Amino acid sequence: TKVSFEALPGWDKTDVKKSLSAFQMSCKTFLKQAPAHHVGSRHLDIRAKDWQPACKEASLIDSLDEDNAKVFFEKWFYPVESAKRKPLNGLFTGYYMPLLKGSLTKTKQFNTPIYGLPQDLQLNNLKKNSRYYTREEIDNGAIKKKAPVIAWINSPVERLFLEIEGSGVVKLANGKHVYLGYAGENGARYTSIGSVLIKKGVMTKHTASKQGIKRYLNKHPSHVNTILHKNKSFVFFEHLKQPMAVGTKGIGLTPGYSLAVDKQWIPIGAPLWLATKVPNTQDDNERKFQRLMIAQDTGGAIKGLMRGDIYWGSGKKATYLGEHMKNEGRYWLLLPKGAFNRLAV
């Protein structure tokens, strides 16, 4: 259903300059694609040509101010909402780029490998219904001779959370940094370790935070492998060419403006007006968060029509927001006017 920009809570008060800058990152991909290339979702038949007119104009805007940014979005897009009998709310969380200590060679301290994409995985994925090695099989050495090791860190628990974040930085003893980005995965279904611990009765929904899970596993080292192996999914990484997180389709992520979504529902690259709450880093209260986000990433735990994960960047504030954010909210998808008119017929 089409709604007006005035109906978006906070649209008249929020600065969208950085949102336009983030959208320009998406446009670099759209403008390289063939006009008929499908860039929608399972439920929205949208082609690259639907985005390209707006992207051509966006690429010509070199002096961003609040007025021309708002005029741009209002000129090219219609906000739409998905609702049946009542507006749909969903869950919004955060993620960040963690900083880990590590080594380029295996040592007594750093003995957990961060694997690159195995040589045989692409061939394996070409076969229908093929199954690749699970986390347990990988931990037992199944890909030792098939996948490069990009770096070594000190904990399989830290590796799991690195996989959940999708990117990270490994700081070496000489002070140099290795930037890691998502390269692929084994195709197994993702299982939340928090849900595993809740089912075991050792945690509740309120205590199964990242820090809570880490504390429990650190106190029970003999249980670590058994619990982690319940999640058969495994993520592989690659060296990032530039010191920034990269999302789906190689799009550079903008802290506070890039959103991970379920691409079954939301087209990658699309703007979304998000209304939710975020933790206040100064105290225990939460503050209203109304912002034009750009869908530029995905995640194993990000499933459903109204589900999102805000990328916060790196550093202490980003870590706090990434680890503590878990709030209800909703978004409105901004569709190119031409695509909306075609789909609405």
C-alpha cells in the first residue's frame, strides 16, 4: 500500500544526507548491471532498469545538503507499507565489526582457524541437494587441505560471533590489521546458540545475550564444542581490499545507515524508512530511532518480512549498540515510482 512521505514518523525532522550517500553505494552496483537483470526479491519483480534512472541522478549529486537529499527521495520513490488487517511490527537488532587479536600462523594461544572459501565448495554448490561439511566435521579436520587459513584466533566462541557479525578485524602482534569479510558458507541451516542454551534450561530469553553466552561458555569449556556444533552452519571469510565492512553484492556498508534484511522479501540496495528504538550509550534508557536506511546486507538470523539488523561500524559505541540492541519496530520500503506503478497494475 502506498503512503505519503508525511505519514512516515519523523520524516520532516530527520536528516537524510548520509542516507543518500549510502544509497549512492548501492547505485554503483545497479548502474553496472544489465537493465533486465532481476534485483528484486522473491515477492517483488524489480529489475536494474527500475533503479537506474534514480541512480543516474544520484551519481550526479556531488554537493549533498538536507534539502536536495529529501527532494531526491521524494521525486523518485513512493513509500509503501505491508499490512494485512493491521500494521506489521518486527524485531530489529544491531551488528558491528569486532576487533580480535590473532596471528597469521598457528600458535599455542592462537589455534582456531579463520578459513577462506574451500576450493571444492563452488563445485559442490553446483550440484542440487548437495551437502557440504558441517561445523563439527570442519572442526574435526574435514577441510584442512581444501581451504586456506586467513588467520588464527584464540577461541571458537569468538569465531562463531565473528561469523554472526559477518566481518571483522584481526589485530596482529606487530600492530597490523587484517580486515575480514564474508566470502560464503557451507549451506547448512543456521541455529542460534542462544536458543540451544534456552532449550537446555541454562538460560532464558532475557539472559541469552552475547555477553551472557560468552560467560556461560567460558565457565564451561568442556561444553563448548558440543554446544557450538548444534549450529551446523559455518561461514568462510576473505581479505577485504579496503578497511571497511562489505555487504551483499560487494556494497560498502555505512555505519548507522546500512541495514541487513531478508532478501526473500526486501530488494538489496533499496531504501527503507525505519522507526524503532536503540539503546542509549550514556544510560540504560532507550531513544527513538527514525532514519532512512539502505538494505545492503543479509544474515543467517535475519529472516522474515519485518526483520532488520543495523550495521553500527567498529569501536566501543558500535560494540555496545551491536550487542545490546533488540527492539520492536517497523519499516516502510521505498520503491522506485516506475516499478510501483508497474507492480500495482
